[in-house]
Amino acid sequence: MSYVYSQNEYRSTESPSIAVTNRGFHFADGFFETIRVMNGKPLFLDHHFSRILDTMKAYKFEREIQFTLQKLEKEIMGLLERNNIGAGGRIRITFTRKSEGFYLPTSNEMEYVIEAYPLEINKFSLNEKGKKVDLFVDMKKDVNKLAIFKNIDCRLYVMASLFAKENMLDDALIQNYKGGIIEATSSNLFLVSNGVLYTSTLQDGPVGGIMRMQLINIALENQIKVYECTLNPQNLLAADELFLTNAVSGIQWVSSYRTKRYFNHTSQKLISLLNAKVN
């Protein structure tokens, strides 16, 4: 039997955890956070908690006084123990506004559900086979103050993932309405050109990923230059390497974009530095 943490208690996944009136279900009125577990502990939890607080503020959620980093860590560790996750794993926390009402909520109180799943690999591992990617052009991402957060309205990413599957790709790249290439379906995007890292600026609307921030810091600490800028298709064609990052997978290298082929030397170096940091 597996468990979730919901409404201040641990519950079996076989029992209901949210009500049908939940505003996340009705209006996608909420957000989520995904956290990697290694050696039975959540990684970068302080950074994730800081982003949770920033997201709550942007969504106008009221923070409960008792909602602290220490409380959240205790809840996560209790859930990992109940689900027998002592090595690698993945945490998802879904936050929704806890109130009645239609588009206008009657209050800004919040509620959340924590899920925990085991992973066989207990370290960040670079994919042996590079990913094939292409642009998803049917839908574009809006650039607004909520764009950098992980909204539970994921229609764009769902449709982009279906596009990738239908076209026998491993992932799809997302553009904003100005044509900037900002991210993949569940990852931030980096390219390498002449030994320099480039990633889309947050002003262009990608999710402000925790792993994105970690990789930028690791690169700078190791004298690798990093530029946050607007990326376009020409940049992809001129790049030497392309890789994707997220909190769970770490780094995944891309081998091809259309007819362009890439190496993975920088990806190998950075994932070694990343594993050294978390161990």
C-alpha cells in the first residue's frame, strides 16, 4: 500500500484525497512543485520552499502561519518513510486555493497534497542515447507574471508532448508569442556554443527551474560563462551542444534538432559536478 499526505494526514492512495469541488479541478486554480529525492532525502528543499513562497505570493494564496520549511520537510520525510523510499525518489506537491466561489474565490486559503514515488536510480545520470527534439508550433506560451511558475494548467505541455510522440521525437521545444525558444515540455533549455552556456531569460517566460538555477551556479563556480538571453532557431543550428534540465532528471543531452547533430562533452562535465555537489 502507498500513501499521500493530504489535509494534514497520511492517507492511502486508494482513498479520496481531494473533493470534487476542489478549485484546482474546477478552475486549474493552483500550482505544483517537483522535488528529487536521493538517499531518502529531498534535494534543494530550501530552494524549492523559497519558490513555493514566491508562487503563493504571485497567486495571492494566503500562507498559513504553521506552513514552514521545517513542517514541510517533516511531512515529506514521513511520507517517504511510509512509502519505503530510502534511496531515489520523486516528490510532487500540488497546491490549490481552498475556498468556494466561481471565478472569484471566497477566500485565499490554501491546501496541498504531497505524493511520493520511488526511482530506481539514486543519482543524476546522463542519458546514454541523445534526445531528438523539434519545435512545437501549434501553440505558444503567454509571457506574464505567472509564466515562470509551475501552473497546474498544463495544456500547452500536454499538447507538445503528444506532438513529440506523434512525430517520433523524444521531446518538443516551446516558443513564446514573440518566437523565442524558451523551454521543453518539462525542462529548461541550455545550449553550448564555443564553451559558453546560453539559456533563455526568465523575461521570455520559461519556468524558473530549480535545476536551471543550480546549473547556472555550478557553471559560474567552475569558470564557465553563462548568458541568459532570447534564443531562436538560428541559435540552435549554430550551437555545439544542447541539453535539458529539470529537478528530477538533472541533465539530459540532446543529440539532434532536425538535421543538426550535437555533442555532449559539457553535459558530461556538468552532471559530474552536479553529483559531486549533492553527494
